[in-house]
Amino acid sequence: MWQSCWPTLPASSRAPDRPRRFTAKAAPSVEVLKVLAEDKDEAADREAGWIAQRILGLRREHGYDFRDFGVLCRTRDGMDPVLRALETRKIPTSAGAGNRIWSRAKAAISRRWSRCLANARDEVSLATVLRSPLVGVSDETLLALRLAANSVAGGLNTVIHDETTKLEEAGKLRSFAANLTRWRTETGTVPLDLLLSRAIPQRTPDYRKASSPWPALKAPI
């Protein structure tokens, strides 16, 4: 079920000039609900109540499980009346992230990573990505990079070209620098979401831990 908005509703009532013919169905593929009320809150409550009742009706008619249903809302605020209506009717729920997804750690790191692709000398973004599970260097390493060339980007460039460096995590830094160079050259031909999925560590110990931000990252991608 998809919670839509006003511009979508008039379009759904207009038939095309040459409608495509489909085989007969026992039930409609799409149902459109138009809710009218005195104010926005009342309309949201009415719509949520209809959604909940429709779920119960479909369960009775077809024997579906509650887990067979999903309600998509544009924002987390729009989800609140739906959750209330479902809970009132004893329908079990599991709410997703809503509009707060971009404030999560994994999303913040993903944004910084994409900014590194646009500008490899973005100090804040580069430091964030290096410290994150994408690379996983320590605070001590970041400080060493900063002191080596008065900037994290400059220090990274120094380390990857200095074969005599004694920095313990030089291997991680060189690997990341090589990957970053490759990702930046691929941005014009490879979708950004695919590049990010390649950047997420797959075999590091932290990847499978519940405390890691990465196990759930591929879902929003």
C-alpha cells in the first residue's frame, strides 16, 4: 500500500486515449482511496483507519499473514497515524526508518564517502571515511597524517608514496587510496550505489557484528 498525495489522485481518474486491454482479473491490482476531511489530521486518521481495515479484510478474504503486508509512507510523521490505527486494531507492526534514515551513522558516512569522490581533498569527509568501518584507521593514524603534511589529504598522499614509512596502518591507507582513485575514474560509468556497495567491507570481522553500521546498509541502497 502506498500513501500518495494530491497530484497523483486526479491522474488516476483519467483514462488514456488508447487504453491498453488486460485479461480479466478476480480483483483489482490497484485501489485508489480519496479521503476528504475538515483538516489534514482528520484526513490522515481516516486514511489510516481505512488502511488498517483493508488489511483485516484482505486477511479474511484470502488468508494472508500480517507479514504479507507493507505500508509505505513518504515521511516518518506520515507513518504515525497509520501505526496508531494498526495498533488500535491489534495488527502487529514493525516500523522502518522513515525520514530519519539520513541522520543514521551509515548514511552520514555514505554522504562523506560520496563527497570524497567529488573532492578527494575534502578534509572532513576524508577523515570521516578513513575513521569509519570503510577503512577503519585509528585516531592516532589520523593525527599522524595531519602532522605529516598539515592536512589529512596531504598526509595520505605522503604515506602512499613513502615506502619507508613506519605507520602501522599504511597498508590500509594505500589500499583505500588505490580504491578511491579507481572509484573516481568510474563515477561517470558506474552508478554511485553500485560503487558504494563495492566499498562496503565484506570480510572484515566488524561486518557481521550487530554493532557495525554496515550489515543493514545495503537495504536502503
